[in-house]
Amino acid sequence: MMGYHSYRIDGKKWMLHAHRSEEAMNWMIDNMTTASKVGGNDLSPVMEHWYEDPEGINGEFPGTHEFLGGPNGSGPAANPQQDVCDNLLACCKDAGADVHFGTVAKQLVKNDDGRVVGVACEDPDGTVTQYNGAKGVVMCTGDFGTNAEMVKTMIPWMDGIPGGIWEGSGHKMCYWAGAAVDRSGTPAPMVFCFQWRSITKQVRAFQGLLVNDDGVRYTNEDNVISHGGLSLMHNKNHESFAIWDDDYANEPQWQNHAFVDGDPVFATADDVRAYWEECVNGPGTIEMNGSGQIEVKMIKADTVEELVDQLGLPKEETLATIERYNKYCEQGYDEEFDKRPDLLLPVKTAPFYGIKCTPWFLTTTGGIRCNDKMQVQDKDDDVIPGLFCLGSMVGDMYDSCYSTHFPGHNLGATCLTFGYLTGTYLATEAE
């Protein structure tokens, strides 16, 4: 992971995650499987299936956990994270924590020595109350992805790309308190191509054809959901078009597993075709985390010519591209991008399918400089006493972009592992 990010990240924090994440996850599993003792719901931990690239280029490391069996989630397509949060809240209340919902933080408060001692908040009734921290204030306020001005300023290459969850108010409070941005100079977004789930279902390589607005191939389709989103951003209008045929449903990887030792996503090829039919006849858009409607309109046609017309692509150039690609499939060698032979699936058998692919970002990661105790630092790398940060705010974990080579590590590292360790530090060592 450090090599993937060109070593422009904090190696101490990454090794902290590597050495202590098992301890933190075991703590989480213990609490989730016995949550009924504190009024929660007992959940069952499972591991998501990962994508193994035989060439080791776009594969994934195992490690992503889900907690199933609760009222909000039977799988990742539902909302099992809410059940985890509800259980953690029950644990906090059982331990005597004072929890305030609807109370909005407005301003960090410093004493004369420059130590952060509390936060001024607006309560639901409109009154302003200062909440003081005995040992510190922990900022864990999410991203700044819905703040277009902050995105344009801090991650200019993402300007205009839809996504994000929060507006960055926590970042602004930290900057007011003297916090510096990541040492690399820029936070990193989680960029995905959401439509990739419609053309591969699981996080894995695409065996069909990808073309740009000119109807020309632009990349090796042997990619995964995040890197596929990044590669298409080089195209005009930040878009590409996926094309495949009916035979793609017969590929065994379409019947992949969502979880280790779990049931296949699709039991038969006809189940795959039924899923495509749902996408073709669906509304054509999907709401993503409050960041707006994302187009996911799948096209089905009886001929390649008809499909190209419906996708709005230049017919002559696109048909020539499909013909060249089919030749590569027949000869078992991709003369343009060296796509491995077992992924070369021709576009020949009706009906034919296509979908426009666009980038979308789930969240921004980073933005606040901190050390391996999650103590926030200023531009001189000096600690701002009493101020800590966690979650998607933690800086210098990623450079340029979040990587799904190791999926789930933002939650696993900056949220779970670092949260667990910071809570322990505040309870036992911090003054």
C-alpha cells in the first residue's frame, strides 16, 4: 500500500494499522456478537469475497468484514453498517456515555495556552452550549465532499465530479485551530465507477469492451471498480461506454460469491440475464448517499448497429473498434492493450448490451495533518494540544486516490483501529 501511494503517506500510521488491526477487529467482533447484553442486536461476522487477479496487478487483499443478521442489513447491498453503529451506541450508553443528537458543533475553544479544551455547539433548541473535554476533543466529522468550493480548492482534478457526504465543517474548525493539511498537499478522494457493478456485479475485471466518446478503446478492461473510475477520467466528458453480448452471462465469474463460503451471487446464467433485464427496464438512475442521481441506464439491442445508435456513439468508428476487438478475441492476443486471453470475450451473440460509465466519489479522505496518536498538527508538525482527529479526516493515509487493492481499509484503519487505539490512549495515558 505504501508503494501504491508512492510513499507519499505516513508509514507510521500504516504500520500501526498493520500491527494493531487484528486486536481492534477482535474487540469489534466481541462487541457485535454479544450486543444483546447491552440492548443491541447480536450480529454475525463474515468476510467479503475478494477479487484475485492471477497476474497480481488489479487483485485485492482479503480483509473486508461485514456484520449481518441485524434489522437493517442482510448484506452489503442493504445497510449492515447501521446495525454496527446502533450496537456501538448501545455499548456507549451502557458504559455511561452522555450522547447528544442534533447538537451541531460550531467552533473549537482554546485556552490561553493554545490548548483545545472544548467545543461550542448549537443545541436543537437554538441555544449555544460549550462542551468541555477533560483530556481533549476528538474530531470525527467525515468528509468535505459536498462542499464544491473546498473540493475545487483542495482536489482540483475532482471539480465537477458528483459525490461526497458531508460539507467539511469539522475540517474548517480544525483549520481555525491551526491544523495543517496533509503533507502531500492534497487529500484523496474515493473514486468509483458505480456502473461497474452492473457490468461485473462483483468487484472484478470486465470481460467486455470499453470505448470512449469517439468509439475507440482507451484502456485494458482488466480493471476493478475504483481504478476503472480513474482511467475513464482521462476521456472527454469523463465518461466511457461498456459493450458486451449475451455470452457474457455464461462466464463462471458472474456466479461469484459475495462472501467467503457464501452462496453465489447468481446461481445460473439465466439469473444473470434476469438481472440485466431488471437494469434495462429500471428507472435508469439511482440515488447515491445524498450526492444526487447517478445514471445507470443499461441498453439492450438485437444488433450491434442498433446498440451503437442507442448509446449515441459514432457508428463507423465504433463498429470498426468492435471488429478489431473480436479479432483479438479470436486470435487470443490483444494487440492494443495486452488484455489477458481469458478475459477476451467477443461481442458477437445477440442480444447485445451497453451502459455509459461515469466517475463518482463516495467521500474525500484526509485533509487534517496528524501523528500516529491522531494528535492534530500544525504546519510545523507541532502538536495542537488537546485536539485529535479520526475517520475520513485523518491525513496522509492516501496519495492521489483511495485504492481498493485493500478494500475496506478506511473503515478498518482510520475509523476502527485508530478509533479503538485513540479511545484507549485517552482513557489510560493522555493527560
